[in-house]
Amino acid sequence: MLTKKTSKNQLTLPKEIANRFPGIDFFDASIEDNRIVLVPVKVKPVSTSLEGIREKMERLGITEKDVEEGVRWARKHRP
């Protein structure tokens, strides 16, 4: 199926393809072998409570030291 890139660099998925992914609004885009690959992504809301954030950090293995180093790095690389 043919699709066209707009002047704003947007692509519209043909209806036949979009219908194969009900409930999916986001796709992870990458390039493989000079092809655009779209992988459907379901976004789960993260709890905005501090406890929820700390639990996620623990699951990901992120420590307070990692956060401090990240902030220090970001401050050095400001535009």
C-alpha cells in the first residue's frame, strides 16, 4: 500500500493497516535495512505518587546516586 510523507514529515497509515491495531495510538519507529519499522506500543500510565516513582526506579535498578549523576551531567550539557 502506498502512503505519502507530508510537508510536516507525517505519514498516514492506510485504514487496512491501522485497523489491524485496535486500541493502539503509539508506535515505536526504527530503521532496519533501510526500511521504516513500526512496532505497536501500549502506554501504561505511571503512578505520579512519589512512592510509585521510587518503586519503578527500584525495579529498573536506578539509585539516588544515578539520579544525582544524571542531573549533574544534564546541567553540564545545557544548550
